Amino acid sequence: ETGVTQTPRHLVMGMTNKKSLKCEQHLGHNAMYWYKQSAKKPLELMFVYNFKEQTENNSVPSRFSPECPNSSHLFLHLHTLQPEDSALYLCASSQDEVSHHGYTFGSGTRLTVV
Amino acid sequence: KQEVTQIPAALSVPEGENLVLNCSFTDSAIYNLQWFRQDPGKGLTSLLLIQSSQREQTSGRLNASLDKSSGRSTLYIAASQPGDSATYLCAVLGDAGGTSYGKLTFGQGTILTVHP
């Protein structure tokens, strides 16, 4: 374990379902991130939160809705997804948005939309 | 906008070889550079972090170098083992004055296979 925990590890959902991904870190970091990793593409930044405030939304469709109730927890709420949203969703954290200490990633949630 | 390129895209070597993975970036205004390892279907594990003021970092059989002005980094793996088989990702964190301040930009990775 890296210190960033993601649940569930795997998720299969239909296009009309609503589900949530959870990320938790107890590293004392102030910034948290959601990334999407699709096959044969570089990691894509989706959202950034710093001190619980969203500082970046990288033109992500509204069917993805992030929530950051505190600096240790980050959620990604999913509804009416499309099959092309199937991917590995990675959560990361860092001390601050520009950190000397680098980023720590979780193990990811493998999402399949059917 | 920062772009990161990793060469080669894939590499297959016999066990015991020393090897070099390459990473280049277009905007030299970086805060630091991080090398990650990713096993299939898993998350990213940080291997080495080099600050922009540093030239290299070492951890065990791994050595990473950074030439910020030319926009290049290399990851050297000594005496490769089958357990080193994974995808290796390079990422740069943009610094103030650059095109991607505060953003971590990834390359597409090098898929490494080490044969017994």
C-alpha cells in the first residue's frame, strides 16, 4: 500500500447506474487528484482539489462529479456513463499542488461500463 | 503546453542486461521529474524523484539523471531481472513561468519485458 487507498478495485456498471469511487489518504497531503488512464493513452488529469477546494476541472463531462468533503477523502460520482468511459481511474495526492515531494498514487479502480 | 515523450515504447531484453529508458520534455520550466513503475492493471509506484536543481538520483539498481536545459531524463536499470518487467512512466511537474505550472504531465510509458 502506498498510503493512498482506492475502493472498489474493480467496478462493472450499466449505463443507467449511479456509482461512486472512493479515495482516501492519511499522508497529511493537502492536494488530491483524479486521473483517467485509457488503453494506449497517457494519463489524463481530470480534477484537482487543494485544501478541499476544486482548482482544476480539465473539461470533464458532467456525468463525472467529484466531491472532496475533507483533505483526506475524495470521491468520484458516476452517472449515465458511456462504454468509452471504461478505464482505470487513479487517485493521487501530494503535499501541495506544487510539491517538492512528488505525487503518491493509489492502486486504481478498474471501471467497465456495459 | 508541456509534452513528454518516452523512447522506446517497448523494450525486451534478457535477464542481466543493463538498460536505459529515455524521457524528453518540451518545456524546461519544470519543478521536478518523477519516474514511476506500473504493473498491468495496477496503480503507479514512485521509483525516483529528481528536483530541478539536481542532476541524478539513485535507488538500488536504479539511477535517474536529469538534464533540465536540454529537456531530457534517463532511467538506468542495472542487472535487469524478470521482476523488473512493467511499464515505466516519466512525469514532469511544471514550474512557474512555464506552460504547465502546477500540472504533472506524463509520457506514454515504456513497456519493459525482461526474459529469464
